[in-house]
Amino acid sequence: QLQLQESGPGLVKPSETLSLTCTVSGGSISSSGYFWGWIRQPPGKGLEWIGSIYYSGSTYYNPSLKSRVTISVDTSKNQFSLKLSSVTAADTAVYYCVKPSAPNRRQPFDYWGQGTLVTVSS
Amino acid sequence: QSALTQPASVSGSPGQSITISCTGTSSDIGGYNYVSWYQQHPGKAPKLMIYDVNNRPSGVSDRFSGSKSGNTASLTISGLQAEDEADYYCCSYTSYSTVVFGGGTKLTVL
């Protein structure tokens, strides 16, 4: 059974960089053809797609966040990561790592991590 | 890219049917049969309920169904049950090779 688990600081200061890691267990992140992604949800608000990375390293980002987002993959550790720079209070959210149900597809997402709350505050 | 448009809330009584709409553009919903729907209970991660417009993952009740006409997709829940009370989100692939969500709809079972 595939499992995804987010990890990283729960508190980040304004203007700094938010860094999260998603550890994949029960399957290989380098299995052919899959995208691995990040989605966030501000408290009391809706879901926002942040971006996805192909197992080979190609990336696709939400245009509204593209200038501040970097998603990378470390196949040796079976992990992928999110970095969001110059954060403000508006970046406070629960961050989910996700995997689509089929190869070569950006969505639909059938595997979700439990989510981790990141608060931006001084 | 703009978020897909969903009603903020819908409600229905147990046993009734409800439909949640999701409106996009020809660059997302209208251009691809890649619409999915998610159910989210408070404090939980979203759960995939419908994919590729009208397909149900294994284990999802056949009370849930999806459809699409033009730039608008719809999720219908028949035989409403108390456990269906949750937030529902639509999602679509876009012509920019990105993904966009709807703003979410809160379903209340009266």
C-alpha cells in the first residue's frame, strides 16, 4: 500500500523559504511515468494546486506561484520536495503531497499525504 | 489560470438527490475529459470520488456520478446520506499543462 508523508517546519518567518519533503513508502518514486505533486489549502479555504514533478525531473507549476516555487525529486531517498520562497502570511496553509492514479497524468489524485500545517509568522 | 466556479453551498434531505455544478472554460473543462471530483470531511485529506468526468474509483458508492456538458461539469449524489455531508471540489487539467480546482461546495444534509 503506497503511503505519502509530509515533513518539515511548521513555522516559517515572513520573507523566508518554506521547505517540505514528501517521503514515499510502499512503492518506488522512480516507477515509470508518474508525476508527484503538491497541493495546499489555507485554513477555511479551498484547494490550490502548486505543481508537479515527473519522475524524470520535468516540472509544471501553478502560474500564480511559478516565480517562487521549486519542486525537486531525490530518487535515492524515495522523496520529493517543495520549496516556496519569499513567503507571506497568505502562504499559511495545510500542504499535501499527492500522486495521480495513472502514469503520465497530472491528475486525478488518488493518493494523498495526511497534510502538514505550515504557518507563516514572525 | 482562474479557479473553476462552484456554488458555495448546496443542501438536501436524506434520500434526495443533489447536483453540484463546476464551470470552467474551453481551456480546461471544455477542452478535456479530465475532470475529477473530491470529497473532504473536516480535518481530513480529500478523497477522490470521480475521475475523467464520469468514472468511479473502486470502493466509491454508485450513488456518486459525474457528467459534463460544454464548459460545465456536474457531480450528482443520489440517495443522500448523512455521511455525504462534506466539502466537494472539482478539478480539471488545463491547456497550459497545469491543474485547476474549483472553490469548493459545502454540502449540508438536512
